[in-house]
Amino acid sequence: MLKLTNSICEALICGDWHLILVESLHGNNSVVRRCPECRASIKLMKQGKDGQKAHFEHNKRNPDCSLGNSMGKKLKYNHISVQLSDKEREDSFLFENLIPSCIDKDAVINDGEISEDILDVFASPLSDSEKRQEINARLGQGQFRQDVIRVWGSEVCALTLTPVREMLIASHIKSWRNCKDTHERLDGANGILLCAHIDKLFDRHLITFNKVGIEYRVKFSSQLDKSLMTQLGVNEGDALATSKIKSADLEKFEYYLSFHQKVFSQINDVNML
């Protein structure tokens, strides 16, 4: 069985160390690590007899990628060509300071848009408690997650009914950055609890849900392989478990879902050109 994980590593950028994410694909007998920039495989090199210290070695078939080799006591990337503005450098420091205060020590952020949204919250005039609420909502955690569970009536995947809470993510229906205000960002009716792999497809608008009669059925992007999706436990036409949602919340759910459907249609229209 393959398992995809992310871990935070240090990176040397213009002489300063910052945090970046490394994606690792775990197989039965090995681990494949991928470059966060060009997605090429990277090798974990152990300390050598000639005094060479442990480091990540980048795939040499990608010479234009800004990530190169680094030597050091820790496993580190060395950014050899990235130029940062003072604003970008400041944002990076702010983001790193947020990690221990807003995110569980075992969690990682594996999405550039999420980190940008968190920085926007950090720079806003909101109070510290309000910032914490919005950051948790963007990560699908905190009170937002609890309100999503309350709206849907149970802590299970709304599509597959999977009850394993560690697999479930409270995903925004109308995307966090497109919400008009804090109320929409924290509204439990603007959330849907999904298994992680389904959440990722929904977040990327590779699936959406269309109303058919009184049901809301999953619709696939033309980019998806239906047979592969079946192996993942999702079939086109599967319906959401909405029976426990109250009428007032269901009306708001439809309002938010209309935005998701619109983006889904726009993306697929573009992809079909």
C-alpha cells in the first residue's frame, strides 16, 4: 500500500534558513521523496566516509530547478537561485512563527494557497482570537469543524460515510479566499466533511455535487479516470448524506454550493478547449 506524507525541512534562501515542505511517497520497501518545486524525485544521501554530511541530492535531470544540493548536520535543501524581496522574507518569518501556535505539532501545511491565506489573516486588523478562529477554519479545524459536524448531524464523510475522524477534513464549499466576510468563512453550512482524498479533489474542483431531485450527486471532471475513482471508493452519481441537515442550513448549503459548481464548470470548460 502506498502512503503519501509531508514533512517540514529547512531551506537556505538567500543566506537565511526557512521552512519548506517535502512530499514523501512510502512504498512497501522504500520511500520516494519529491521536490516541492519541480516534483522530481530526490535522493536522501547519508553521511559519507569522505566527510560529506547528510543532505538531499536533487535529480540531475532537472538542472533548471532552483533547488540544489546542501551539506549540513540536518537534512536541508539549498536554494541557489531564488531571489526574495524584503516583504517575502518578512512573510516567511511570520508564517514560521504561526506554525507552533496555530498548528498541531504533528500536522503540516502542504498547500501554497493555504499558507498565503494564513499570512493574509495574520496581517489583518482582527484580534488574536479572531485570527486564531479564521486560521483554524482555513485548516478545517477548531470551531468551524465542530459547526460543520453539527450542520451535517454526524462526524462521518458526507459521501462515503467513513467514520474514521483522523481521515476527515472540514472543507470549505465556497472557497475560503472567495468568502465575502468572516461570517461566510466560519459558517458551518459552508463546510462539508470529506475523506482526505475526496477533500483534495473537491478543493481542486475536480469533483462537485449537482442537485438531482432531492439528492446531491457527485460529478467528475473529465480529467478523472472513472475506473480509478471506483477503486478509491467513489462513483459518479453517488449521493451526499444530507438527510440530517435542517432546512435552513440546507438552503445556505445550496447557496455556497452554487459557487463551487460555477468554478467547476469554468475550469472544465477551459480544460475542454
